[in-house]
Amino acid sequence: MSDDASPKGAITSERPDEERAAELAAVREALEGLRRELQLRFGGGAAEPAGERSLPNAELFADLRRSLATLGMSERSGEVDEFGMDEVVVRRARPVLQFLYDRYWRVDLAGAEHLPEKGPCLLVANRSGLLPYDGLIITHTVEQLRSPAARPRFFVADWLMTLPFAQPYLARLGGVRACRENAERLLGDGHFVVVFPEGMKGAAKVFRDRYRLQRFGRGGVIRVALETGVPVVPIGIVGAEEAHPVLFKWTPPGRVLPFVPVTPTFPLLGPLGALPLPTKWMVRIGAPLELSELGPEAARDELLLSRLTEDLRAEIQALVDTGLREREGVWS
Amino acid sequence: MSSEATSHLTRRSTLSAPGVIAVTGLESFIGSQLVRRLVGRPAGLRVVGLDQRRPMRFPEGARFAKLDLTRPTADGALAEVLAAERVEAVVHAAFRTNPTPDLELDHELETIGSLHVMNACAAAKVKRLVVASSTELYGPWPDNPNFLTERHPLRGHPQAHSVRDRIEMESLLADWSARHPDVEVTVLRPCWIFGPTYWSRVTRYFSLPALAVPLGYDPLMQLVHEEDVVRAFELAALQSCPGIYNLVGSGVLPLSTLLRLADKQTWRLPGPLLHRLAYFPSQGQTGDPPEAFYDYLRYLWVADGRRGWDVFGEPVYSTREAWISFVSSRRMRRYR
């Protein structure tokens, strides 16, 4: 424990080298003495000279071990909410998201007046790109329009939410595994919930199919909305498709990932190629769907469900098309 | 069977009708603590403790009866005792706190033994049966929702034999309960129990000064304090609350935060290495492969406790407080 108190703090740069070296040596000696003392007192009397036992790179090893032990979890607080969102991580991510929002993707927002004042509310958007940037951007948009307390939770597909290393990060940022139980609980607690009913089919589109919405799951969004009576707000996102233009998909053996996307920069440039391109993003919020007068019994009418789901899909497709028309170019 | 069996019993006339509770499994934490609490209650309540042998510290006020649930004739023997003592409620807590490598015996006790208890309750016209289960039965699965409700299917862990046995027990219990609608059946599913006195393979593992945990995973964990568990069992035995309830502490914490609160040295190892190197600390004496334990530190298996809180009251200890109570009782170095 005393090893942690690094002697660097005692050094100031103006002093001559000899004085500095002497001071450093004195501090080291004092620390070594303290360490030996502690070992004598608490180490069960097994006090042999420290130099013989410790490895030459013991400190480096200890550092390495410590950083391995906290890999991916060094920056977080002691408290998380029910779904694992960590306020400290969210606060730290906020400037990054602000930068992405203002400067990098220059998000153009329209239809903010359609967003309800407060939750519970389902925000339904088109999905694009393997990484959940669109979820984060919608989350950030709502947070800006309302308040940090109203920060929505965004749904993340199973394969990513259960991927080792990704899972702890996504949960701390407000990502939740996409499933009906989670939606019901979050809406019951009055949250905004961002869902992508296209799921994997939307994320795994190739560039050729960009901005063409895929089938909307099995009508789960409408079913949950009918049963809980929350408003459904359609959102169209433009720009995320070109941020990671997937030229074609390569399915590796082993199935760790569902497939490896091949983009103009990935895997050609390695990890650098995983950075999204600075495209121009448009976020279009549509008018909320009025479902409350149908009542929870309507959720059992399968034909109605599929018709409403299709309506919602068409609505979002229209928002995306509007966004595409209004955008001057991919980059501007 | 019962009328013939009870005819020779001598104490029959001296028994008062109301308020007789039988508890099986006096060696288990829940059984022993529950007997102690029930005996301490002021009302005229009588408690019958049932186990293989009389525990060293068995409260004066309670009656002891010998019962070996692994014997094929246990149901008849138990029915005799229940009828003789005019037991109205049975709390069945005779389950392994720690699974043993003797898979056959564990199965005999946990599944077949429970079947004996059910049949004896039916024969002795017991009005209420409270069974101790666990949220471990939901199993750690990557596709679990964040909060498992009582309606969620019990998928367990394919390699944890005790979990497997108890899932079978619960399905037998559901069938039995459907056939005996006049018996109130309460199933309580506590999550991992922590506290100053509770001792299990899980608390033993978390008492180690240095821990190996899976690399790349950091699931949300949920704990419950031993006092909250015993209190809920006491209420379930005394009042009418048929159904299945999760017994969990409020709040969740990531595993890494728990380990940090206890100031543990943590080694994050990739799965295959972890399972080979850290076999003993996790599963040394349970007869299961290490996955059967480490998957519980890998995937989510947090249960929704709101139904239980409505009936048994809010838990006194949150997950964090249960953990801190455990950590400080084990005199670990530091906590915040």
C-alpha cells in the first residue's frame, strides 16, 4: 500500500539535479523502511530483505495487473441505476457526444415540437450501422431538448449487448438489451425508450440498400405501445448509413460476430477504419401516433397489429425520405 | 394411511389446534433461524423441527422430530408426525446450502425428498406449505431480460446439478399444487444471501482475499441480506400469501463495484484459463464443473422483487448494504 505513494510528487523542476536525486533517494529509502516495517508487523514475520525477493520489474507487473483488473471499468462511480446506467460515465461521455452532435456529424434537427414533454414514450427509429451511434445521438438529442434526467434508454441488439467487453460499456451509457420485458419495465418507470424495430436486419444492411427500411420485427413495438398506452414517436435518421458504408459482408468461421462488415476503411486501416465517417446527419421527429383510444384489447388483434406496424414503418420511411431530400449532400 | 398411522399416537389429545408450524431442514440457515424466530414469538405458537439429527443448539421451546428425507418411507413417517402434532403449516427448507459431489444423494434429498414432503402434507391435511427455492433457478443466460419476473421459465444452468434438482422440484410442486388446491403453496426464491453469519460456497468464494473473475464481463449483481430472508419466511409461514415470490434486496451493483467496495485483488481471466486455474475456489466441493459457478458471474440473472416487497415489505438492506454487512463482518480491509 505504501508503494502507491509515488515519490514523483516531491520533485519540482527548478532544483539542481543532485539535490533532486538526493531527495529522491531519501524518499525511496523512507518508503522502503516503511514497507519493511509494515511487513514485519503484518506480514506474519516473514521479513526477508526486500531486494532478494521482489522481481526487478515488480512495480511494472503490479501496475499491469492493476490495470488489467480494472480493464474497462476504471471510470465509473459506485452507484448504477436498475439497468446499469452510471451517472459518472454518462457525464463523461456527454462532451464527446456534444462534439459528435455539433461538430462531427452537424446534426440537423427538425420536428422537436412533436416530442412529448415527458415519458413514458416509445421513440421508434430506423437502424443503421453496426455500432449503436444512432441510439446515442437520439439519446443525446432528447436529453438536450428536455433534461438530463429525461435521458432515454436505447435498445441494443442481443449480439452486441452480450458481447464481452462491449456489454459493461453499453450498459453504463444507458444501453439496454432489446426485449419486451425490459420495454415494459422502463415504460412503467416513465422513461423515454429508443427502439429500433428493424433490429439486426437494419444494422446489417449493405450500402446498396441504404435508407430502405426492413421489416419491423413481429409487431412487438405496437403491441407494447397498445398494452401500456404510451405514445409512439417516429424518428427518421439520415447520415448514419454513410458513416459506416458496408460494401459487403464477410461471414468468418467461428461466429464470434454475426459477420464482419467490409467498408472502404475497415478492415483495411485496422482499428482506425472503425471510426465513423464525418457525414451530415439529419434527425426528423414525426408526429406521435395516436393509439391510446384503441385500448389494450387491440393488442390481441393480429391483423390490426400488423397494419399499424406497417403504418409506422411507412411513416418513418417518409421521414427518412424527407431528410434525404432536404440534405444537400452526404458531407454537407 | 394417515388415520391408521395416527391412531397409536399418544400426544394427540394434548395438542392445541391452531398455530402449529413444522420446519424441515434444521441444519440449513433458513430452517435454523426460522425456528429460533418462531419460538421467540409471544403468541401461543408451537414449532416442530424436523431433521436427521437434533442440532447442537436447538431452542428449548420447540419440539424436535427425527426425519430422514432420503429414505423411501419418509413420506409416511413425516405424515405421521404432521398429523400427530396437528401441524397446519410446513416450511420446507431441507435443501443443500452447498451442493455436494454426491449427485445421487442430492437428488434424493432435494427432488425426491421434497416430493415426500408434498405427499405427507397432502396426507396430513396441512393447510399451508412454504418452500425455499432460489433465483439461481432462472439461470444466468445472455438473453435474460434485466429483471426476471416470477413468471419467467426456470432455465437454470445445465451443469449445476443442485439447480437442476430444484427446478425439477418446482415443477413437481406446481403439479402437486394443481392437484391439491386446498393447500396454500408459497414458494420463496431468494437470490444470493449475504450477511454476517450466513455461510455458503458463494460467501466462501467472496471471502477470498484475491478473486479470479471472468474477463470481459461485468454483470449487474443482486444480493439479499440474511435477515430480510428470514423475516420473509417467517411472514410466509404465519400469513396467507400463496404464490411465488422473488426475495431480493433493492438495487443492483456491477460485480466490479462489489469487488472494489471490498477492496479485493481481482484477477480477470479469459474463460478457459479461469476454468482451469480457478477450479477449486469456485466449485471445489460441489461436484460441478467451474462454469456452473462462473456463469453466474458472467451473465445477468437479476430478479424482479417488487411482488415480494408488496407482500413482505421493503427489504431492510439493499444490495449494497447486504454486501457491506458481509464485508465488514469478515473484517476485510476497507469499504466505502
